[in-house]
Amino acid sequence: MPSPRIRPAAGLLLASALVAVGLGPAAAPAAAATVPVGSGSYSDTRPAGTSGPTTNTGAPVTPKLTAAAKDRPVPTNDWWSSLAFQRYGDNPYSTPMYGHPLTYQAASGGLDVGYPTTPAIVGDGRQYEYAHKRDLTIGLTGLNSPDTKADDWSDWTVTPQWSDGTRTLRTTIGHGSPFVYAKGTGGNAQITTAATPTVFSDQGNVLGITVAGHHYALFAPTGSDWNIAGSTVTAGLGAKDYFSVAVLPSTDALATFKKYAFSFVTDSKATWSYAGGTVRATYTLTTEAKEGTERGTLQALYRHQWLNTTDALTSYTYVSPRGTMKVRESASFSTSQKSSAVLPGLPKSSGVDTARLRGYLNEVVNASDPFSGASDTYWTGKALGRLAQLVPLADQIGETGTRDKLLGLMKGKLQDWFTAGGANEFSYDKDWKTLTGYPASYGSDTELNDHHFHYSYYVYAAAIVAQYDQGWAADSAWGGMVKALVRDTANPSRTDTAYPFLRGFDVYAGHSWASGHQGFAAGNNQESSSESTNLSAALVLWGSATGDTSLRDLGTYLLTTESESIAQYWFDADEQVFPSSFSKDTAGMVWGSGAAYATWWTANPEEIHGINVLPVTGGSLHLGGEKAAVRRNIAEMERENGGSAVEWRDILWEFQSLADPGTAKAKWDAGNADYTPEQGESKAHTYHWINTLDSVGAPDATVTGDIPTSAVFTKGTTRTYAAHNYGSTARTVTFSDGKTLAVPARSTATGTGTGSGDPDPDPDPPTGTGNTFQLRTGGTLTTATGGTAGSDTIASAGGTNHDGTPYQPLVYEVRGVDGTLTPGAQSAFRLQVDAGSAVGLGQQARVSYDLTGDGTFDRTETYNYFATDPVSGWEEYTQARGLKAATGTAGDLDGGTVRLEVWNAIGNGASKLQTGTDKSVLVIPYS
């Protein structure tokens, strides 16, 4: 039997034992009011007998905020959350915070700062950590503050404040920042070092010191002078109130850092976009020039960032628990990644026996209790997730009755939770500005843990329901409550006064954090990265199903970003992150200080490896992007386990199938008769998953489609292309290797091609959409479907080379076109051509756009010609031949004209172009 998943509520310090703590009596709630949301509702007061956020002794706790910040939603589950959440009643300051490269801890005299560069291996070699160790304290002379409060914050920076009635200190710190920016009144700037510093440069107001082998630069206002007395360094601020401190990668970097010493960071912001299979993000710091005019700064990029940027980087580097950080000399940088694929379910394949799958489905849907007695938010979510994975499978094999019964079970359970006043409900906490489900579990109430884990299953299940019942998902029905869970866990708004921006997702670290209070010596932590990406995949599906492209694109950004972080920081895919002294190939949990081969509840290797895989869904395909890491992971599990998995074997089989489907199927075939599924799994889903991937191959992350709900699988030299179209009209999905796939409305479609990207010789027939045009004899482009098949004759090139220049072309045109250009997308076409028995012919295409219909073509694209064979029969010419030349700039179409020209570029004979069918189409990059 799989052991139950138990995540302790609090108390783990990595190098010490687990400490169990009790909760005191719950405070009596006020009279509850029900807040209606469409057909659902939540309560504005938690249920009687339950707890909200508390200290470790059970005392109720409210956010530690200054007056300036008291009305802002606090982004709990962040790297600095202990500034605002006083988990330990005897510590009104903070626990260690890991900004990287610097580490911090608030104390009565100011901000302790360290730069750990040597990892410690603890816990019998099962954990590495770069633990915070104070090198110096940044403060003011005489400062003795009774507490530290959060005064301001942005996407990855925070400003804690100290005040003792006479002196006030504010410091701004953040991920990737080698600087601490300080503002103080009532005292002189004071730096207290952990040991007597060595001075390597003294320029008056600029002082270079070395402490514990680490180099720091201290910057006071111009005209000031740093004075050293043992381990205390002070400088008068005069009429100014600012100073800064930086950790240097080397002493010879001082001049560069001096340039930016007074360019104080005031804001940090990430923006993102999705288009054509690519996710782009920009990370920008806003600065204020305290002296001079310099507004630039220095940022240290994590590995997952610098691997995916083409922006210039300096030669400076830092050590961190996430591997080498590289420094950029600019206030911003951008990244670009192929988007991670998401499907509502794996595609239909010949590898699945319908009768066998039907039997497995019936075992679930006819069970006496399909929810297995679940009552709290986590286990109810797991049960919802198990059922949600089966809906597309039942639909795929025509079992509509089973599909609808599953949907009915899910709707009933969701509606129960989405209605206040019963045994289950969601309650809003106005102090912490969070929505908590009761019965709660694993500290989701008292510590604000794991909301993104728990609620991911609800949003995912709701997205599957929305795929089949859009009315149910309307805001006026049950969609409003789904959006409330999204706002609590992954709110994209920075101006929402009810919920914080992206509560758990750390945009700079590239992944989420699980603890709501961050009250650990090792910083914050995240164990189940896969339950975090389950929420991101759910956002993709929910946004797609409800037509909310903004939410869909947010999910795509979160999933794509976190998938890279998981590969690097949980699985060490490039073997460049884990220190050489750490002997493990995978981490069960990542901490601010490092990582551990562990879980919260067991040392069982099967669950250490499986916890970052479950739940296995159509949002898990990104794990197949690093197949060598999957193989190392499975091999390590079997070494540590002394053989193949016993617990959670289905999860690990499914994981292995993402790299080696045949091996996984062999294990399934040998062991499927005598195992009990993991609590969020079913034999139906595992059977379908493993046998489908054995049939179509493992996910191929090198090729992406131009919608998020598309994926590619490769077996041998054959690629299988799959996409789900949530729209009400058919569309053509274009893949990055040139393949196009016609997908009917509200359906999944598949097609095949060779691994080299050659088109399918018998492609799926598309249906015209708003941007897909059929060619019709007579020179017309039309979005109409159902034409009569025909052909037009392409004139001979007359033995002359016309490569790049139209010669007696066939011209197809449509006028009066309105459309918004899709950023990053390109024109696409699929043309059926035939040279008969003529030798040496080559057809060429040019696509032109007159954006306003004024008779002037603003954008022209000429593609490389296609050499036809001297054998009768249609061949397919696509844009995958490559762009030969382009002129002009694309833009939106406003009554514009679109033209396609096709001619023979070479040869001495005529050829034919097919018309009137969905196999000869032009797809323009407009919506």
C-alpha cells in the first residue's frame, strides 16, 4: 500500500530534527457573512472551531507592516515572508532570507548580510546548504529597534524598516542584487563586521573591505568619510540620508560597482508574452539617482535566466545554491524560451485497447466512493484531479456516458466547495487577504502553506469541466469561484486590493515557494514542484477553455519558466548546479539555502523521486525535455531503493515513459496486475499514458506549436503532432518545423511526419478559419470551406532561372481584410503541386500584404523554391522550405489586401497547383 502523504505543518530546520508544535484554542470568529460569487459563494469569516494564521504557539498573528504598507496584500510564500509573518513569537525580526548572491537576516541593530560560498553537506549526505552566516550588519549608530516590518515590496525586491523612536532605517534588498540600498535618519551609517575587516581600498566615501574572505564596497554620500574602529565602520551622512553596500565578485570590480552605487533600486517588475510557441519575459529594475545621473545597475542572473538570454553579460560571476550567477550591467534583461506543451489528455493512439481502457474506467466511475473519503482541501483536490484525467480518455473512445458521469461527479464536488455554509467552504481572511479552504490541511490555514498545490487540482478539474460545459464555467455560474482561487494563488494583477500579485510564484527565482511564513533557518522551501506546475497547466487549460488568453498566457509563462527551474534546481539536468560534494542526482525539495534528498514525511526513495512528478497530466510533458536527467533520476531511485519501485510505481513508470516509453511499458506489463494506484492516480490513466507514449513516442520539446495546447511526440524518425482547439471554429496549428495541423472546433487532432520536419504526405484536412484561406481557381483566396477540387497550371520557367522574381505567376488575392498581427508569428502555407513527369522543375511562392488596401504592398515575403520530382502525384510545398527574402514591416490589417503568387522558378515545363481543397491553403499570422 502506498503510504499516505503527510506534510508536517511547521518546524523543520534542515539540519535539525522535526519539531511538532501544537495549536492553541481557536479565536472565536465573528458572525459570518456569505459573499455571493455567481452561483457560488465564500464566507468572510472562517468556520467556528478553526484557525487562521498563528505563531508557533497558536496565538493569532497579523502581518507585520508599516503604516505605509498596511493596506497592501502581502505576498506570502515568498523568499522574504518572515519579515511580515512572525511565526516565532520570540523573533519579531526575521529568519534568514536568501536573496542570492547575498543572504540576510533582520536583527535589532539592522540588517545582517552574508555571502555563503562554501556548501555544507548535512543530514548523512542527503542535503547541501549554503547557510546564511553574517559577514556584516548594516545599521545606524545606536539603532535598537523592537521589531522589523515590511515597508515596501515589488516583484523580487523588498524594503524592511527598523525604527526605535529616534532612528529609522530602510534597506532595499532583492534577488540578484549585489547591492543593499540603505536610507537612514537619526544616526550615522554604521557597518559592523563579524571580524576585523581588511581594507583594500580607501577613497574617503568609498571603502573596500574584506571580511571572511568576501569583498565588500561601502558607499557613503560624496563628502563623507568612512572611519574604522575595530569591527565598526561608520560614516556621517550630513544632510543626506542614503548609503549603500555591495558584495564584489573581486576587488578589481570596485570601479564598476562605484559607478552604480547611488543608482538606488525603487521597483522590480517582470513582464511576459506568448506568441507562436515562444515565451518571452523581461525583468526590469526602476532606479533613482541619489547622486549624479546614472540610472543603470548591476543584476546577477540565475542559471535558468542566463541560459535563455542573448543579452550581453559581464565576466563577473557569483556563487549561489543555484549554481553560477552571471552579472549583467543594465537595469533590465530579457529571456526567450520555447513554450512548454500542455494537452487536456494524451492523443488517441493504436497502442490503447478500447475494451481494456473501458474496463479500467468503469472501475473508477462505478466505485462506491469515487472521492475515497476525502474531506480536506488537499485530498479532495487529489480526488478531483484523478477524475479529471479520465474525462478526455472516456471521450476519446466514445464513452460519453462515462464521460458525463465523471463530469457530474466533479461538478457536484466543486459546487459543494464553492458554496459557503456547508461542511466544506472557502473563507476570506481580510488581514492576510487570502482565501482558505476548510477543512484545511498541512498548514494551509495556520501557516498559509501550499495554496498553489491544493487549489491547482480544483482549477484543473474546473478547466476540464469548462472544456465540455462552458455555461458552467461562466462568471455568472461557477467560474467566478474558480477565478477567486486563481486570484488567491496566481493573481496577475499588481493593483488588486484583495489578493497579492502571484502569491507563491517567485518570478526571479523562477519557481514557487510553499511555506507561507518562511520561518526556517534555511529560508523558504518547495517540495512538490510538480504540483506547482499543475496550477500553471490548469491556468493554460482554464484560460483556453474560457477564452481568457491573458490567463492562458500567464499559465504558459509560469509553466515554461518553472519547467527550466525544475530541470536545473531539482534534477540538475546539466550537472552544473549541485555541488560536487553532494552525491545525489535529484532533490526532493529545494530550499533558499540549497536542496535536500528528502520529503516532509518520508525517506522512502520512491516518494522522494515521485513527489516532483505527481500528478501526471498533460501538463507534465515538459519533464520529457531532459531525458538524460529522467534516466539518471530513475537509476538513482532504483539504487537507493535496492530495486524497482514498490510504492508509487505507477507515478515512476509514467515518469520513465517520458524518456524511455518501451522500458516503462515493459514494467507496466510485468507489474500492472498487483499494484495499488497512488491516491491521485488510476489504472485507467496509467494504462492510457504508458501505452500511448509507447505508441507515439516520448515528448519532443524541440518542436513547438503556435498555440499552448499543442505537443509533439517522436518515435524513431516519426513525429506525431497533437493539438487541442478550444475555439468555436476550426483552425490550423503551425509547428516550428513547418508542419501544419488542421484542428476542428472544440477537438483534439493528430497528424504525423518525419523527424526531419518533412510534412505529412497525407495531412489532416483543415477547415477554413478567419486566418486560413483556400485557393480557388480564378485567383481567389477564401475562408470558405467545401470547395470543388481542381487545379491551375503554373507556366513554364522557359529554361530560365527566375529564383526570387515572379514569372508569369498564378495570383490569388483577397481584399478588405481586417486583422491584428500576432507578435512573433509568421505566414504559413501548404500548397499541393505536381510536375508530372517533367524533370528539374521548382515552384516558388511569394506572400504580400497591403495593410490598408491602398494599392501599395507594405510587406513582401519570398520563400525558397520547392524542387518537385518527375513522378506524377501531388507533393506538398510549405513555408518550411525557408524564407529567401523579405521586405517591409508587418502590421495590423485594416481593410487590407493579401496576395499569394506561385510560379516556376526553374525548369522547362509546366506544373500544376491544386485548388478548391483544404490541402492547399495560406495561413496568415493575424487574428
